[in-house]
Amino acid sequence: MNKGKDEFDTGQQELPAERLNNISTGVPNEGIMSVEGYSEDRALFYLSREIEGDETDPNSGCGSFRFCCPVPCDQNSTMSHCTTATCQDFMSSPYRYMNPNPGLNSAACSWTSEGALHYGMMSREICDAVASISSDVTEERSEEVFIKQESTFELRDKPDICQHGNHPIVFLSPLDPPVENSAAGQMSNVCQVLHDANGRPQVVVVNHQSLPTIHSMPLGSHSSTSPEPQFHTAQGSNPELCPPCGKVEDLGHFDYISSYPVGRMIPSSLPGPCTLPSQQYGPSLGLPSGHQGLPSSPYGAAVPLGPGFGYNLMPGPYMSQFHQNSCSLYPDTLGLNPESQPKMIQRQYENTALSGSHWDYKSQRKPCNCTKSQCLKLYCDCFANGEVCSNCNCINCCNNTEHETERYKAIKICLERNPEAFRPKIGNRKLGDPKGRHNKGCNCKRSGCLKNYCECYEAKIMCSSTCKCIGCRNYEESPKRKSVGWASPCMMMSEKGMGQKSRCPLACITLDVVEATCGCLLAQAEEAEKEGCTLSQAEQMILEEFGQCLTQIEQSIFKSSGLPV
DNA sequence: GAGTTTGAAACT
DNA sequence: CAGTTTCAAACTC
């Protein structure tokens, strides 16, 4: 059944009904993981995985993955319509692999190829990008351990939230075939497949030119004998044609539904029983109907930023279903990678024995000790991580369900002040930068970026050009990281008995050295200019000069340390 | 455990 | 945007 890694699909993707049914019924040995997404400016992308081998073993039976674009893309696009990736690529890719139950396969994804789509990245580059994060395999596997604890019901009930352009695509089930907006003759909208708490699939069509619409599918529409969705007409006003059901419902406040800024964290996740949105907000998709502004739930209100760009402030318990068990909205931190998560999440991850549910995972997070912020400011790690306080030592805490209104307002204020406020600070895993970097960079002045005061150091990443730190000593990749902990370059040198921290080799880079180096680089630039070199040639000359300078500095360091050069 | 240091967040 | 203040975590003793 495996078609092999070199076989591309350029046409409409295949969704063999029997295999879909196998998934839906949990029959092992076969399965397809599919991810569909619609973009206003790009076509549908479909990722499928055909599996062979022992499905009870997530380490085996890896087939090929096809990144397919089943409808014609922009002819001018350099994007490859199809490419393939090996299983290993997939396992280490931003697409998170979940195996909720032995014999049951599902794909959770983080569509981090946004950049690739928008910038015309070639498929080869995408593959490289995927390969560049291969170091995450371990973490991804760890995530599997989590997911394996989930039940089949949870699999169907909790969607994946995937980034696609400025819109997250929420996928719950690999069972939902794509819905083509044939009325428009193109994939012009963002469609999202959601499931309500009862497992009922719902397709939300976000039309950028108008209000969003919902296609509701009755229960059982994904029966084993009917792989095609059976849309029915949702009641509502201002309907517009939107196949396949032909009729739609005007939600009037779609920001609430699905639109979400890039990289935004769902700002809530409550342990405990989940709230059924349908119960809370009425029958239509469980979404509020007709209201705007502050709803009954503090997170229910949309922040009207315009079509396709708002805040998903759904109630914590409900959205936590989405977040906790599927995927983070952050591509770079997907899979609970402990090295790319914010510190609170990282701590949670480290403190968890990977044996419990996500609630266990959350309950073991480090409690905060806020006293004055009411845990409603970003000082509070719980709040900053989109968590409510639980078993914390905080005083006058309002970061809980009893103070939903206050919490909502605080979230709104934070987001208004900084739309990236709830985005992980560590991210942007790129080629050549597999560990990620601090998005804002640190501003340390006294710690040398070698204490946990430094967010980069705490996240176990090197400081980067983004940082504005002074006296940084956390800028060089250590060749010998401790197997368990993190050793900075200076610490490593100290361990080698090369002296006290004051003798850190970086101390050799004095102001004079820097000035001399800069002088050399400037001289090289001037020479390049005199010679009429092109920009690229000049850059190469300067870089070569810089390399020579670094070599000299390195030699000086080794000489001063008494080590052989 | 109290006090100090630190840097991010918030404020002006 | 820069400087100051507030805050809570990290650190030291």
C-alpha cells in the first residue's frame, strides 16, 4: 500500500474511504493521516501518510508522506506542488505525530510551512527545514507518550490547531474531506474543521470578504459507510452560498470562532471538566450567536481586529481541549519541546514523568508566588503562559475561573499592548539555528547571560543578534553540553580547570580587540570599494577578514590559557 | 527563610 | 522611544 517516497500526487488527493473508516473505527494496520488546509492565497494542501507495518509500534511502519497541492497553485509560484518526505522527516518535522492509541493513527500538525508558502520556498528547502529540526525527534516521541494516554474519544474530540498564513486551521479529525468553495471557483477562503464536544464535525468557512460561515455536519456523518461529509444547513441570517452545503450561517463574530493571530497562544487552559460549547453558547457550533463584545464567558469575546485577525478568547476549559491534547499554536514549540517552550511550560515538561495525562502534566507546573499583580500581568508565569493558577502560592489571585471577567480584561489589555504577548519567547527554529532563538532577545546587563535571570540562558539557548545584552557570555555553542544540564562555554572552560570565571576566554575580547577587529573589517571594506568589487565580493572579503580575526583571537586565547594552538 | 540581585514588564 | 518603576524569580547568605 505504500506508494513510496518518490511517488508524487499532483492531482486531487486520494482519500480511500476504507482507510478513513479504518481510522475512524480504530482498526489497526492501515491508516491515513490527512491534514487539509485552505488558504486565501494558496491552494489546498494535503498531507497524507500511508502506513505499513506494525501500527502498534509507532517506531515502525512508516510510510511516505506526500505534501500535495491538489488544486492548481499560482502559476508564478515557485512552490513545488508536491513533494515527499520520509517517515523520519515527518517524525522530526513540524508536523506533530500522534499515536493516541496503538493501531490508531492521527496527525496533528503545525503548519510551519507558512513561510515556505509565502516566500515561494522550494520543496527541497522545505525538506531541509524539516531536516534541520531533526533534533526534536526525541521530544516528539515524548509527546507521543502523552498522547498515547488519550482516549479514542479524545482523539476525535480535540482538534489540531495549525497555523496557516494568518489563520490557524483547526483540525480535529483526519476524517474530514476538504470542502471546496466551488461557488467561488477557487480556494479563496479559510475553512476550518472543528468538532464540537460531542464529536460533531463543523466546518467554518472564513470568507475574508464577508462574515464567516459555518457548515454543520450532523452526527454520524463520518460513519464507516459514508466518508463524505453530509453537510446540513445551519440556521442563520444573511446566508451566502458556500458549497457543498449551499447555505451558510452568518455568525457575525467570527473572530471568536477561529481567527487567531499568528503564533498566538490560546490564553487559557483549565484543568478539570471541559465545557461543552454547545451547551454554553447555543446549538450552532456551540458558538455565541448575535452577541458582540463581552460575552458570558470572559474569553468568549472577540477582539475585533478585522476579518481574519482577531483573538480567540474562547473559554479556557473548552479551548483547553484544543490546546492540551492536540498542538500548540506555536509551530516552533510544537510537541512540547522542552528546549523551545517558555520556561513555565518547560518546567512542567521537565517535572513530568510522561506517564500521566495532560492534566497531570499541568498540575505539576511550578506554582507562582505573585503577591501584587493578582496574577493578571505578565509578571506571572502562569498568566504569561496562558494558564490559570492552580496550587500556586499567589496572593489575591484573579487568574482563575472565579475572576473570569478580570482575567479576560487583563488578557485583552496585554494583547492590545503587545499582540505577541502570549507568544513563546523562544522560537523561530530555522536552518542553521535548530535550537531556536529568543524572539525578542534578552537585555541582561549584569548577569553575563550566564544565570537564569537571562531568558536565553534559562531557555538553554545562546544569545543572538536579537539580544541587547551587555557583557554577554552566552553566545557560543558549547561543544560539550552536559547530558542532563546545560553548560555555558565559560562553565565548560571552568570545568576544564582553566581558571576562574574571570578568566573566561571571552574576557580576552576586550574593547581594544573589538576595535581592532572592526578596524580590520573597515579596512577590508575600503579595499573592496577601491577595487570596485561587487557587494557579494565585498561581503566575502569582509567575512574572510573576520574569520582571520577570529582565528587570531582564538589563538591568543589558547596561548594565554596554556593550551596548544 | 530573609534579604539582595536581576531583568522583564509596566508605566511615564 | 527612553528612562523609571514595579514585579517576581533567581540568587546569596
